[in-house]
Amino acid sequence: MDYKVKLKQYSLSYISEQFITYHDEFKQLYILTYEILSKLEDGFLEIEIERALATTTLVAITDKDFIFLNNYILAFFCKKYIHHATDRQLHCICVNNDEFLKLHRLENIFYELINILNRAIRYQENLNYYNIHQELKTALTTKQCQYLFNLNSYTILLFCRHMNIHKNTYDNARNESKK
């Protein structure tokens, strides 16, 4: 594949003023990401902003849209938590508009969300493995589960593998959430 790309630098304040586009098919995952980010403490968010800024970010820019092709967590930070880092600069790889559809992948969104969830649950006591799994099960459609895992749903054992926990840890979280 021969992609036409340009490396550009943007300030976070500039990006936050753009119309950031999200793919409709993954709307529930975006909503879940937004809800979970709103539960996170400022100290954790600052660490995650630094992590997101250090990640190579692919974007496609059309006439009116600024489309993140990865680093979706940064896209959320740019809209909700921009006051944390307005003077920061972000290096973006701008992908040719014709090529961006090939790169807009469900796996990117899902696994970026899994990574931040894994760190967040370990960091904050108010987040619970069981509750997060239930929210993910609700957000993922059967079609998305088939595409991602070749399964009809997001099973407990698969979730435990993604979170790198034992099923007993999950069971303890379930028991705790029912109290």
C-alpha cells in the first residue's frame, strides 16, 4: 500500500476547536469511552494525556472534519479536558483523505479503550471489573463481537484475558458490586 502522508504539528487548542468526527458504527463505544473518562480522577487523566500525546497520531483532514484514525482517547481529551494541556503541541501524521477509510478500524477503538480501562481500574477504587464488563457487553453489538472475537458476545473469560486478571478477581468484583 502506498499512502500519501505528511507530518504536521498542531496545538491542542487548535485541534479542540476543530470538528472532530467519530464513525457512526462505533457510536456506543465512543459513548462508553466518554462515560468512563468522566469518572476518572484528575491525576490519572494527566498521566493519560501525557501518554496520548506521546503516541503517534494518524489523522485525516477533510474540508470540515478532523478525523482521528487512532489515539481516540486523545480525541476525547481534546474535547472534554483541553484545559489540562492547551499549550501542548501534537505531531500528527496526516493521511490522504482517500486512504483514511481503510485505516478507520474497530480494533483500534476497542483495544485503545481496553488499554485505558485496564490502567484506570488498577488506578481507581471506584471502577470495578464487573461493571466495566457489563458496560462493554452492552456497547458491543453482535456484529462487532463477531468481527473482533468470532463470538456472539463479549464473554467473561475473554474480558479477563484482556484485563489480564483471573476469573476469581472478576467474581470478587461482581460480588462487591452487588453489595
